[in-house]
Amino acid sequence: MPSVALFGSRPLGERCLDELTDHDAFDVELVVTLGPSEDTWWDGCLYDRAERLGHRVVTRDSERALLDYDVDYLVSVYYPDVIDVELLAHPNVAPLNLHQAELPRYRGCNVFSHAIMNARADDHWRYGTTLHVMAPEVETGDVVARRFVPIEASDTARTLYDRVTDASLALFREQLTTLRDGAVHRIGTPQSAYDGERYCYTGESLDDKRAIPPEQVVADDEATQLAVYDKIRALDFPPFEPAYTELGGRRVYLTATNYGDIFGRSVSSFDAEADPVSVSGR
């Protein structure tokens, strides 16, 4: 029976742990995740879920506890830290990452937002999720399997994230047979075999994108209108600060979604240099 250590977080991490637990072909030896008291923007807690399911669980400051366990796979699902080379080399079969983006096209962070902003210019209206072998250089290892969903012209970053989360779980579930049979290296495809654009974004890659000049907001040419529309959708991910413009010394937030409908908070609760005004449309 293959043994697994799960490094992860977020609801997708919980759902993948459920799949591993319910599948009688796997033994979950260890779960490494955020502490139960750490502040997160999502609902749920992988630490608590692992405890309820009876698994050994430690916080990420104790991640090297992995070396005490004989495991076939290290599976990463939204683990927030870069995993070092010694830990990556520890599993008997492979370290694997479920990356919620299309590899090799999109590496890094904030990819849902950038994919929406790039879709029109690239004419690339699909978004992927990828199970891949982890390598020392982040998100460069062989691709085991991918799954795709369309990027809709009405998508926000949050709606795309939610839809791809479901696709990621389906991909993980269908690839459990590959893990059970130890076939990940046999079917893995080097990223060099894929064509297309390659992007890599940092965690700060949206910091200079949120401010939209007023003249762009009111521009009447189609190209500018579409660029503003796409940026508003791409930066609409409650509960994070959305796109905005400055009018009369006030910050006006521009959203496709009423944040209060989703999280019980309005965009006016964000910090701003002046009292903000929210403008949303459906």
C-alpha cells in the first residue's frame, strides 16, 4: 500500500486529504500544514480536518518530521512554503504538486488574475490545473496530467478559482490510480515538450495593477474599454482589494461582484488613504 505525506492548506488541501483517506489503496503517514490558529482568508482548516480523520499532523515549522517517515509520495496542495531539496528527495517514488494553473504556461502566484488579463491578447481562453513531479526549481518538473476549464468572458478571478478548484479535485481523484500503480515517472512529460507562452509571476505582481487612471475608465475606444473590463474582472477576488480609480480625492473601487454578498463585507472596509466608494455591477 503506497504511503503518502500531504503538505497543504486551503479547502482543496482538505478535499484531497479526504480522497486519500477514503481510498483504501493509500496510507496517509503525515500531514503538514498551517497551525489551527493561523489567520487565513478561506473557511476551513486542514490541521483540524487531519486531526478529526486520525492522521498525524504537524505545523510547517516541523516539516522536517517527514524525514522520520518512510513514504512513497510527498503530495503538495497549496503548501505555502518552498520545500527544500532534502525533503523533495525523501519519498521513495516521487514528490508531487497539484498546481492550480496550466504548466508550463503559468508558474508562480496570482495566476488566475494574470490568465484573465492575458486571455484576450493571447487568444488563450482556457485555464488549467496540473499534477507534476516537483523539482528543485519551483514548478519545473515533469507533467503527470493536466485538466482544463474555459475562461469565460464574464469570469472574475474568484469565479475562475472556484471552478478550477473543482477541476483540480477531479484531476487528483482520477490520478490516484497512477499513484497507486507507481506510474508517475513512466507517464511524466518534460515541460520542454510543450509549446506556447511561458509566464512566471511573483506574489507582488498585482501590486501595481490595481490603480486604473480615470481617463482609462471613461475612454470610449473599444480596446481601452476591454482592457479596463478585463482588469476589473481579473482583480475581483474577495476578500482582497479590487481594482480602483481616484476621483476627487476619493478611491472608487471597481468590482464585478458585490463583496458583501459573498463574505459579508463591502469593499469600503478596505484601508485607503481617503474614504472609498464601491461601484459594482453584475
